Amino acid sequence: MKKRIMQAMLLLAVLVVGVVSVGASSLQVKFFDDEALTVPTTYMNYYVEQTSVEQQGNEYVVTVEFADTYASVVSDFSVAGKDVVETAPGVYEYTINVAELNAATPASLTYVRPTNNVSYTYSFYVSYE
């Protein structure tokens, strides 16, 4: 009887640890060239230094930070339906809800190339996984 109780407690402990581990996994911001989210874009990975997704209640705050080299040339970063705020030079934040996880959201990046002072816009999709 004691052996079965110990086995049940061990199984319960393993299950609890597994649930906590899965719940604690962090979301990542991913950039894609296509709406089907099958072609990752290397373009954004070239410009972006780091990203983060932080849960705050029922919402998530997404931060996209451009590398110092490119932060000064970015003139606009936008995500469809979002109020994107530049919190520091080259650092942008916006909020998403749970329904937007693992979905393709249109986004764009506008930058000015210093060599010729011409503005370019790059369109892509962003997803949170």
C-alpha cells in the first residue's frame, strides 16, 4: 500500500513539474515572408537584435529591438491593427492577445538607406510561437 502511494505521489510530482515547465516556456517572435508561415525571413533577422514576449494578465507585450547599427535608419515599424510605440531609439513595443498567438499578422518595416537617402519599405508577417 505504501509503495502504491509513493508511486502515485511520484507520478503526480512528475505531472506537476511537466505542466509547470510547459506553462513557463517563453514565446518567441518569428518573422516570415509568407502568410502561411512556411518561409522564415532572414531579412528581419539581419536587422533585429532581440525580441521578447512578456505576459501581462490576459495580454502579451511584444518588444522588438533593432541592432544599434540599424536602429538609426529605421523610420517606421508597424504591425497591422496594433499601436506600435517606439520606447527608445530602435526599440518598439505593442500588445497582443491570446487569440493572436500562432497567427500570421501583416507587418512592415520602413528604413532610410544612408548611402542614397532613399526610403524602402519591407512587408512581412509576424507570428508568436
